[in-house]
Amino acid sequence: MDSFEELDVLFTSEDAGLFKPKFKKQVATQDSRLIESFGEITAFVQDNGRLPIDNGGVMPDEIKEATLAVRLASIRNDKKQKDMLTDYDELGILEFEKAPESLDELFAEAGDLFDTQGIFELSKLPRAAVVEKQSGDIARRKPVENFEPYKALFDVINDKLLAGTKKLIKFRSVDEIMLHGFYVVDGMMCYVDAVGKAKEVFGRQKERLRVIFINGTESDMYLRTLSSQLYEATGFTIVDADYEAPFDNSYAVGRIYILQSLSEDPKIKTVANLYKIGVTHGYVEDRVKNAVNEPTYLMSPVKIVENYRLTGNYNPQKVESLIHEVFGAAQVDVGVIGPDGNYYSAIEWYSVPLPAINEAIALINSGEVVDYHYDPETQRMMENKP
């Protein structure tokens, strides 16, 4: 047997594996892991035709999607990571959506966000009429010159309420406000005596009302201002006893929540009026029960300050994006070290007083938010000037 035949026998024998070179396993670097992670996000977008969202679900697919959503948010808020992944971003998902540059753009993008039905269950909002008090164009009340005819009207309605021929129903929609209608706002009965012609105010059509109050005062407030006050104060519409409200087919499509961090970290604890504003499709309590293990909640317990039920045919992400746009100037750059030892920027945290957040939500509900902006210096919602 010559040498070539001997080698052939060796390479085809059971010991042939001894002659194969052993390749050194390549160690994954932090950059390669980031690229691989971004690849998973890209694959999700390609398969589903949308960005991943954190919907608070508990099923395996929902948890995986939530993980991708948190990961994408972290990458978007880290300039170094964004720069590194730019060449891999074939779908253009690294950038946040461009903010509207005009009222026309905002209305076009918002779609059905600003309708006449209202979008929130606002029973938790403060009873004070913050929108009217802080608006630049304040509808001041003044004494009615000849109150006697109106007093007689209020007396008749009171008698009918006592007799049971009239009743109170919870105010639900701006559509309920009409000429010669009676309402109860903040415990005070009022009467719509006149409705003015709609005119354009800061690019939006508005109608002035003449509203007479049972205490002998009147106001020329806007129709939507009265609507906001009725929402905030859990107001009532006065109707005939046999009135049957239309079937309410509204349903909760999500919840907008406001959270306060209970972190003991001085860098977090010392930030004044620090709140997280977010959205979930499930229950807020379920969404935050694992807060101590999630960087987005600063790896600490949180307190649920407000919890608004979002109803109707609305996209919760649109509503959330609008709230974030309103308070964009007050966003706080905070972050924590995650369980894996990496630093994570936590988004959706804002340094804004709670009354200003509540007012913004009331303005979104009435559709007037496009007429306002948040001023970090005064820490108030301010009406836009022409």
C-alpha cells in the first residue's frame, strides 16, 4: 500500500475527525449583539407591517413584541446606537415621527381624534374649571341685567325635577348642548339662552354661547368650554322623564396612565413633578406590576396617579403621541442600569405639574388642544397667540 492509499484509509476511518482543524468560536461583541437585536425588530416590522408596541399583554407573542418595542425605544433615544445602526435601517424605523408643523397637518394626521363625542372618561379630573380659568380669552361671568324671567324658568325646572317629570342624566357629549337647554355644572344649574354664529379662532371654528346661571350671573363662554366644564365636573343634562339615552356602544380601547416613580435614587427623587405618561391596552395595574424589573419604569415601584379609560373608535397610540408632543419641551432625560448591566434611557418621563397634565387631557377631549401649548417657564397650558 503506497502513502496515498494509507492517507485515504486514515481520512475515511472512524478517527478521521482527529484530522479536522478546530475553528475558534467567535465571541459576540456588544456591537454585533446590537445589530442582531435590531435585525429582530426589522424582521417584526417586515412581517407585521407595523412597529412593535407594548400592549401590556401576557401571552408569549405579546411579551416578545413588548420586548421589541422597549428595545426600539431605547435605541431611538441613544444617539450612539442610532448612528451605529443607520446603515442597517432599511425601513426607516429609527426616527420618531415628525411632529406636525401646522394645525392643518395636525388635524390631517389625527384623523378621527377630534370628533364631537369626547374620548376620555374624565370623572377623575379636578372639579375646578381649569380650562376656562387659565385660558387667555377668559369668559368672565357678570350679573344678568334682568334676571326675573330666567329665575321663573329655573323655578319651573326645579319644580319639574321635584315632581319627577324632568330628570338628570350624566353629560356625555358636546352634541347635548343646544339652544334653550338646561344643564348642571359644578352643582349649579345653567341655561343656554343664545348660540352665536361660528367664527374662526386660531384656525378653528368656535361658537359663543350666552349661558345664564341660577345664581343670577351670565357668561359668553365658548360652546366647547362649557362642554369641557361639564366633563370635568361630571355634569348633567336635564331631560324629560321619559327620555331614553341612545344605546352606548362605546368601549375601552386603551388606558392613558400617569405614573409617579417611588425610586429612592437621588437623581430621580429630586426631579420636581416627575411623571410618566403612557398607554396600555390592558389594565394599568397589570402593566406596572413588574416595574421594579423594567428600565422603562426606572427599575422601581411606581404609583398610579391617574388612569383614564379611552373609549370610542380611537387609536391609543395617536392619543399618547399627541400628549407627548404637547409636553415635549418638558421631557426629562433619565435612565437606569438594567438587569443586564447596560444603561437604558427611560422615555415618556416629564417634569410637569399634575394640574397641567389634567388640563391638557381636558383640552384634547374638547378638541381645543391645538389652540394651546405648554410653557415650561410658567408650568401652565397657554393659549396660542395669533
